[in-house]
Amino acid sequence: MGNTKSSALSKELLEELKSNTKYTEAELCTWYQSFLKECPSGKISKQQFEGIYASFFPDANPTAYARHVFRSFDTNADGTLDFKEYIVALHLTSGGKTLQKLEWAFALYDVDGNGTISKNEIQEIYVDAFRLLCVNNLNNEIQYRAEKIWKFFGKKENDKILEGEFIQGVMDNNDILRLIQYDEPQKIKDKLKEKKL
Ligand SMILES: [Ca+2]
Ligand SMILES: [Ca+2]
């Protein structure tokens, strides 16, 4: 039985994922096998990822939001998600407010990746997330939420939020945490888990 090498998770990666997430060795190994079955190349392309979202939300228009999420998970920016990025994604999108999760949330909202969040970027994520959840015509709600976040951080219209102040603000205030999480990531995570990709 020669070909076990390519289908086993390397010890190094296993240790890294065990220490960075809450998952057990058994869970990680099982997921890795299902992952390779679905993605024999060991990588999820952007199109595949969008396809997964489309299958979860058949009545919605999830592509735009799926792209934001893909970008925020593709930490080495090579245009694909490898197993490590995928597992970290599952871990990060579970609720809570550890530093790691808030760094991810910041990356999600920093649409152009320039290291700051503008009010427009917050609105863009909201628009796409609401579209994913099939809630349309929510301009007032989006305005209200963006306004609330902006006010909390004491920002003027064209000011930007830096990563450090974003993380500190969300750590300190559960209302703001709820506003930035809008409980969608948890749903995605449950669906991904159900499917065990
Ligand atoms: Ca990648
Ligand atoms: Ca930005």
C-alpha cells in the first residue's frame, strides 16, 4: 500500500493546526480525508468556493459576499484555499472574540486590503452579506449600522479605522461585536460543517 504519503496530513501542519484551533487530531485527520476527496488538488479555487456558497444559498445571490470571505481566508493571497486556510476559516468563523477572530473580521471588512477600514467598506460588506441572506432594500438599516459603528469609534465621515483600534473597540463593546458579526458567519460555519466539505 504505497501511496499513503500524499493522503496523510504532515505532522508539522497537524501540530500547527492543533495549537491554533480548538480541533482535535481525529477531527483534523477526518476533515483532511474529506477535503482531499472533494479537492484532489489540495486547494479550493475561488470558483469552487463560490459554488459552495451558491449551493448553500440557492435562492440568494451569494457571489459577492463569497468573494469577500474568500479574500479574507486566502491569507497567502495565492488565489486558492489550501487545507490550512480552510481549517483556520472554520475555526475563525465560530463565534467569540479572540484576537485571532477579530484580526480575521478586520481583514474581511478591509476590502481593498490597505490596512484601514473606511465607512464605505463597512457598507459594502453589509450590502453583500444582506444580499446573501436574501434581505433586500435595507439601505436604511445599513446606514444606521454603519453610522452606529462610526459613532462608537468617534470617526468623521471620511476617517478610517485602524486594525488596533478596531480590535480594541470590538473587545470592549459587545454591541459593536454583534454589529460586525451580524450572525452570518456562524450560519456559514454550520453549513460547512454539515457538509464536511
Ligand atoms: Ca491561499
Ligand atoms: Ca481598506
